[in-house]
Amino acid sequence: MAYYANIIIDISHEKLDRTFQYRIPEALTAQIHPGVCVCVPFGRGNRVTQGYVVEVTDRAQFDEERLKEVISVVAGSVTIEAQLIALAAWMRKNYGATMNQALKTVIPIKRKSKAREKRKICLCMDRNAAQEQLDHFRKKHNTARARLLEELLNHSEISYEVVTQKLNIAANVIRALEERQIVKVVHDLEYRNPVSHFSHTGYQAKLNEEQQQAVDAALADMRRGVHKTYLLHGVTGSGKTEVYMELIADVTARGRQAIVLIPEIALTYQTVMRFYGRFGDRVSIMNSRLSQGERYDQFLRAKNGEIDVVIGPRSALFTPFLHLGLIIIDEEHEGSYKSETLPKYHARETAIARAQMAGASVVLGSATPSVDSYYKAKMGEYSLLEMKKRALEQPLPVCHIVDLREELTNGNRSILSLRLQALIEGRLKKKQQILLFLNRRGVSGFVSCRSCGYVIRCPHCDVSLSLHRHGRLLCHYCGHEEPAPVVCPNCASRYIGGFKAGTQKIEDIVKQRFPQAKVLRMDLDTTKGKDGYEKILSAFANQEADILIGTQMIVKGHDFPNVTLVGILAADLSMYVADYRAAERTFQLITQAAGRSGRGKEPGEVVIQTYNPKHYSILAAKDQDYQAFYRAEIAVRRLLSYPPISHMMLILFTAGQEEAAGAAAAYLAALIRKARIDRLRLIGPASANIAKVNDIYRKVLYVKHSDYGQLVGLKDRIELFLKDRADFGKVNITFDFDPMNGV
Ligand code: ADP
Ligand code: ZN
Ligand code: ZN
């Protein structure tokens, strides 16, 4: 068979989708795969040019005769571009997307922006003369000139922006002094460095025994050149960050680089400062608030070897370090590591793939590891490192469970249980701080009973049904439908319906009940604006408020030593999302929230308010017992063949016409059934969780198989099949492997 290579001649971003096709001579077939650098004849003059192979195919785009041939493979040095292209090809293969979408994900340089020119204003006469000038300006009431000169006498040089923006001195004033040769404006090129204002203290904690053991275990492998994936399971406050930094220090000392992934929401001043304190300006950050130009600069700095460590969310995984030695994924259980745009990659698996290509190690850290990762650690695919004690030997907090059904029976219809109210009262007296956490994840219309806690579930899928228009309850896995009940099928109470409560409402209730308390609220509304989020956190850290109310935003890795009480207002809300990971999320959120309590000198307490006091995820979270949770959860997954026991591929059909999407889904479903793949299970077609977005209808098929490779193979066959089917043109079909956040 003849093979063809699609080649990018110029990697600069704009031309990513401009590939050129070449014939692969038979002698080179074995050597050519995505990422390889090749020499090809280019243009009319057939000038020999280098390019990168992005795809190998057996389909000629044009007339075979018109295609030129690849000349040779460029041997030797592997460039960073080659590594990233190979990674993009891996992502395309494993998650389904076009090569172009995959490339744009790994090479996210939108355009070349000019490095910003930095201007400074300096004094260019001696101090005595300047002092004389200053007196002169004052006498003549040239206040602006006088002010600038005065500042320069104090500081000798000041950045141009500071002068114009902070001191409010106009450009013409500067020009006037420049003309009189009193000051001069100096230009110098500098890279934008978003963290340069932190101080480099070189501080490093003396590791405790557990920390040292974890570090030693990983370093022993790395120094032998063995690169593995480690799961660092350390309770909240066990000092995982210190472990990361110790490993990074070793890796960078050996001339290699490290990437630290952190959920965007935890990428706070506090975290960055700790890294900067230890590594100084060899560290840089990436986040969504950086401008396009700043991002590009970070890539350049990484590529040019000016930094060794990058901290950032998911996308920082593609930092172009040529000698990558270590990738750390903190809070590895977080849903935000899964991309929601094509290719729908998971940063964890992708990090492992990148590390394998680069000869690097991966450390996944969490107090509540994902069931997926823990399962892999148990099966020996990852190495497990454990830290069971808090770093400063503080005891884990004492947790109380409050049964909300009993509160209702006892006549308390407030969202604050009597126990929680009493504890808040006590903390306010002692001037200790309180976090109130509203678990709002997934208030997606499930229906529950306030008297008995009963939740309406799908008889086939063990996920909650969600309420749709006209009072219909719908299962988003199998399409099962039934009318919403008027009274509880379990206890006949009329208190059955959708659960609604927002942070704002809770703030009102808290203020009314505790008028003496200072209350802060953190949610999407109060954190708008550039540093809104950071401002609330630091106000609370500075003890400007007694109570902080918030959603998942407040539980992520923050360290408030004066917090000794955490109230979890409705622990179950995340339990009823139409998602097989609901119990896992519930356990994680409660454990993480509880972990905010008692991190300082005073011991902490936690109140968990729930309708399900006997549910294993609640009981295990109360005891901070990950093992107990895992054992119960993995049994459920095994019973229902959900990941990680089995794998799931979601096929999403979207179209402007509902029938078209439905027909395409039914057609493919029939085809998949006909293929008779052993041990494969097909569920659907059904409407997606969000059945319609902007008048685009969404239908889904779920395919389950214990072997991930079988699912990838099926995806490849479907893609191939679709290539020749113009009649599917109006229906867009995408894939999502082991989906995380519903669809
Ligand atoms: P985790 O990420 O596991 O929740 P952190 O790394 O944030 O924990 O550490 C919790 C607290 O303990 C931090 O304030 C940190 O500075 C402190 N800490 C961690 N390790 C040590 C150590 N070996 N010596 C002193 N303090 C430590
Ligand atoms: Zn009931
Ligand atoms: Zn169902």
C-alpha cells in the first residue's frame, strides 16, 4: 500500500492548518511518523526544505502523479516541536479530534507578539544640580515637573508606566525635562515576567519523616533513570507541596525542567509565592488571566531555557521544555483536568504520555485521589506514596453528622442545623473563623424529599433522574422517562421537589441569625473583576471577617490557620448529579472542605448536614477514611461496569434537527451492534443531559468496554466510516472517553 505524509513546513501558528502532502518512498515508510522532521522539495523551484510530519495516511489528497516525494528523514536532534507534534498525534488518536484541533491545543501560540519594550526614566544630572532645578520649578509653580524631579531624587530611576499612571505625570512633562537634559528615557527589551514582584527567599522546610520517605522513594528511581508515575496520597495538610518542591529542586539541579499543574482556582498568590520563594525567577506561571503576549513570552522563556519551572492549569502541560524531567499534577482528582473542548483530553493521561516521550516522571498528588488513579496504583501501574499525618502534627478535625430529616421533624426548617448554630456561636465568641460551604455542584434538577431524603433514580442506571419541562423525569444515560411524583413514593410527604438554595440566600440567613458577625461571600457574583477572588481570600486570611460563605471555590487548597469550624450545608447535593462519579465527588468535596478546619494551633471541628447520614461517601468522609470509601466505591463500579473497571466512550451527535441527530445515533448504534465486538456494551441512543443548546440538538450513545484499546479501535473505524458518508454531513459527531462532567 502507498503511504502519504501530511507535512507542516512552518510551525509558526497561523500555518498549522496548512499542510502539504508528500508521497513516502517505500524505503522510508518505517521511519516516518508524526513529529518526525523530514526534508522535502518545496515550492516551484523545489528548494529542499525541512518540515514536520503531522499525519501519515493511505489516502492521497490529490492525484497521485502530482504529489512530490519525501527526500529524507532528518536524523539526530529531536526538537521540542517534534515532541509536541508527536504528543498531538497521540491525543488525536486517543481522544478523537482532527489533527489540526490537536495541534492547536499543544502549540497554543496564537500569534507572535512583540516583546514589550520597557522604558525607564532616569536622572541625568548630578544631585546638587537637580536639587537646584527642583527649587527653580517650585518657585515657578511648575508642580508636575517638580513632582517628577522630587521622585527621581528619591529613587534615581522609575518605570515610565509608574510615572504616567501612578504619579499621573503627563508625557509632555517628561518630554520637556528630557529636552532640557534633566532626565532621560531609557529603553530596554525585557520579557514580561508575571511573577517578578515576588521575593525569592530561598526558604525550604526541613522535611518530616513521611515527606522524606516519599521524596527518597521517587528520587531513587529517577537517579537510576527509571521514570514512573507516582500517586502521592497525603491527607490534607500533610505537606505535599514541600515534597513537590524537593523533587523539583533535584530535577532542575540535574539540568532538567518541571511542570506543575494546579487547578486554576487554587493558583493563588499563596501558592505562587511558595514556589517563587524557593526557586526565584526560574519559576513562571501560566493562567487564563495572562494576556496573549504574556503567554507567548512564557513559551519563549521556557524554550530558551530561561525558566525551569512552570506552574499553571491544564494548558501549562504543553510548555515547550526540551529536557522535561518532571510533571506534577496537584489535586489530581479535579474535574478541571479534563478538557471540555476537542480533543477532550485528560491532563493526567496526557501528562503520562508526554513524560514517556520525554523520559520524565509524573507525580499525581491528592488527599482524595480519583478512584481511577487509586485503582491504577493498586494494580501496580502507578507507584503509591503515602503521607498519613499532617505536617505540623495537628490532629485531623472532629466531624459531626447532622441528619437533616430529623431537623425537619424537630421543627427546624432553617438551612442551619441547631448544632451548627450552637458551634458558630461559640466560635464567634472565641474570635475564631468559620467556613460555610454550600455544595452546589450539580444542582441539575434532581428531585428529592425533604422529609425522608428519598431521591428519584433511574431503575436501569443507578443515577438520579432529572426534572424537565412538563414535569417529566428523564435519565440521561438510557433515555428512561417517567412523570415527576407529587408525593414522595417512599414516605408520602408532600415536601418533594427540586432543591434550590444559593449562596446569597444563605448569606441573608446567616446575617439575620448572627447580626454581630462579619460575613464574606465568595461565588461567581462576588469574584468578578480582575482580582476579586484574591481580594476576598486575603480579606478573610487577614481576619477581616468571621464567616466566609462559598461554593467549591473556597475548599481548594487554601490555608486559613484561624478557621476552626467548617459547616457543610447540604452535603448530598453533588450525590445526585446524573453521573457515575457522583459519590466520588461528594466524598472529595466533603473531605477537602473538612480539611480546611483546624490547620493552625487550635483543633478543628466540622459539621456535615445531610439527608443521607448512612451513605458510604458521607460516613467515610466523616472519618477521613479514604480506604473505606474506595472499597465501597470500587465495588459499585465493578457491579455496574463503570470506569476504571470498564471504560466508556461517549459519542455525541449534534444537529440543528432533532430527527437528524437521532437518526444518525440510531444508525451508528445499529452498526456497532452488528460489529459484534466481544464484551462490548452499548447504551442509548438517548438525549444528552443538556438536550439542546442554542437550538442544536444533542443525542448520545455510550459504549462500554473493559479494554480502552477496543474503544479507540471502534472510534477509528467510525471515523473512517464517516469519511465516506456525506449524508452524515449535517450531523456533527464527536467522541469523549471516560467523560467527566456530563454532557
Ligand atoms: P498539603 O498540600 O498536603 O495540604 P501543604 O504543603 O500546604 O499541605 O502544607 C501544609 C502546611 O504545613 C503549610 O503551611 C506548610 O508550610 C507546612 N509544612 C509542610 N511541610 C512542613 C515541614 N516539613 N516543616 C514545617 N512546615 C511544613
Ligand atoms: Zn419522603
Ligand atoms: Zn437509565
